[in-house]
Amino acid sequence: MDFRETAEQAMLREAVGRIAADYGHGYFAAKAKAGEKTTELWKAVGDAGFVGVNLPTEHGGGGMGISELAIVTEELAANGCPLLLLMVSPAICGALLARFGTPDQRQRWLPGIASGERKMVFAITEPDAGSNSHKLDTTATRAGDGWRISGRKYYISGVDEADAVLVVSRTGVEEGSGRGRLSLFIVDTDAPGLQATPIDLEVNAPERQFFLFLDDVRVEGDRLLGEEGDGLRQVFHGLNPERIIGAAAGNGIARYALAKAAAYANQRQVWDVPIGAHQGLAHPLAEAKIEVELARLMTQKAAWATDAGVPGAGEAANMAKYAAAESALKAVDVAIQIHGGNGFAAEYGIAGLWWMARILRTAPVSREMILNYVAEHSLRLPRSY
């Protein structure tokens, strides 16, 4: 058993870190406050070949895995630049296209996603369904050689900077259970009948969230991804990578916060000694460090299990996301506390990342649903929902 990264992974981590350091949290925060996109950073990462590091080489990707995309995500966040759409475009949509797409679909979409020149976002969540995917109301019905899709989706990230949306729709009902049979469709963001309305959030972030209205949106038959009615099984091949990349972002945010806090605790002096010499500050910082490293280990295990296709990847992915969200939130909070009033000053670049750490507790899957999963699947307790 060897916990060391490969030489190639170490080089990837270093290269991404150099790119991110050229921009830094000041750039990220300024873009967020101005309501602008981190286009320059995304392009730099894409030009280096890192946006699609997990996608097949024959379609312009790096031919590596979720382990390497997690490294990219973590290092960006560790430099104060968590890019949310890495969780969506290459991790979910790219992974699903690579696994279930036709040759034409893969050739049409994967090179652009891999280079970062095109983005595809994911739409599953609905106002009245929440985490219960079987209750989705968005419906796709056959119309000649194609389909017509109607329904609503919300909290869909990055629609305003995407070329297409991968929409999860109901295309039938299972006999006996009455559960919806789901299918996946690639819908252009400029398709007639598709309307995207921004959701006004108390969050400063470059990526925006949207309410989607699909009013009889027409798509051709070649926009069905995978097999009709097999969408739920297909979706889970994308949700595990989503959880892992979310965990990687949380780990990176935590590392950024801890580095800032440790530096401040060494430099700031009160009563002629660095404040880090006091256990009241040193111990919370050390505890946060331990919890972050534990979350990183579980994230690495989950990514390895996913890339290797071994059983238990779903359990590890959920645990990693849970651990990373909890430890990131604690790390940011400790960093703010160590800075005192300066922790809230924009100059010190900490409090602005609290939103991302806090969001990871709720999305892309809530901590409560992860606990439900672990209780049922890991501990074999009765289903509670």
C-alpha cells in the first residue's frame, strides 16, 4: 500500500498551483464582487490541458481520471480560486458523455469540454422533487424522430456560460412501483422554449444559479444520451465524480484558510510573542489541520475507487464529500477567529470563501442525505425516508 502520489500527479499538482498562483484569491474575489466570470483563469487551465484531464485522449482529454481532476480542483481552491464548474462540466457531463455517448456525441462535445472552450451543465434538481429523483416532473415525450421536453429545474449552475444543459427528464413510468423512468437529453442553452432566470442569492460567486423553464423544448433524437429509461443508473456514474470534485474543492479551500491562519498566527504578536504560541489558538488550528488531512485521505480513496471501478466507490464518495464539507467549514471558521476582526476584512481574503465551504454542506448533496446513505448502505439500518 503506497499513499504517495505518482510523479505525474505531483507534476500536475505543481503545474496547476503555478497557474492558480498567477491569479490568486484577489482576482477571484474581484470577479465575484463585480458579477464577472473567471474566464481568464478557466482559459489558462484549459489551455494547459487540465480542464479535461479526466477525459479520453482520443477526444482531446488527458486520459487520466477523477483522481487527477480532483488534484486540479484542489490546487485551484488551495490558491483561493475554487472553480465550481469543474464539478459539473468535465466531472459530471464529460464523464457521462465519455461512458454513454454515441461516437457522434463524443466527437461533438468532448473536445470542447476537454479544452474548456465549451461547457455543459447539469439539470436534475426540481422545486418539488428535491433529492427524490423518482418524483421528477420534467417530462420528455416523443415527437416524430425527436422529443419535446417540458418542466422546471432549479439551482442549475452556470447556465449563462454554458453551451448546453444535460437535462434529466421522465420518459415513462415503471410498472408496479409507479416510479418515473428517467432519460438524459442534451439541450442547447439557446433552444427555443428554454428560459433561464437567475436566482438572487446572498452569495458572492463568479458562477450564478438559475431557475430553468422548459416549455415544449424540441430536441432531435440524437440528443438522447444513453438508453431511454436508463437515466437513473447513468446519472449515478456522474454523481460520484461530482461528490469527489466537490470534496476536492472543500479540501483546497480548507488548505487555503489554514495556510493563511498559520502565517498570521506566526506573524501577529501580542505581549511580545506570536499569537500562535497560545494553545487557545494553536489547538483549534491543529484540530482543523487533522480533520482536513483525514478528509483528503477519504477523497483520494474515493477517487481511486471510482477510477479503478471497484465496489464501494459510492460509499467513499459520499463520505469524502461529507468529511470535506465539515472540515472546510471548520477550517475557514478557525482562520477567521484567529484573525480576529481582520478575518472579516477583504484585505485578508478569508471570509469571502465561507460561502463555498458552507454551500458544500448542502450541495450537491446535503449532509443529511449522506448520513441517510451511510446509515442504510454502510450500517444496514432500516431506510428512514
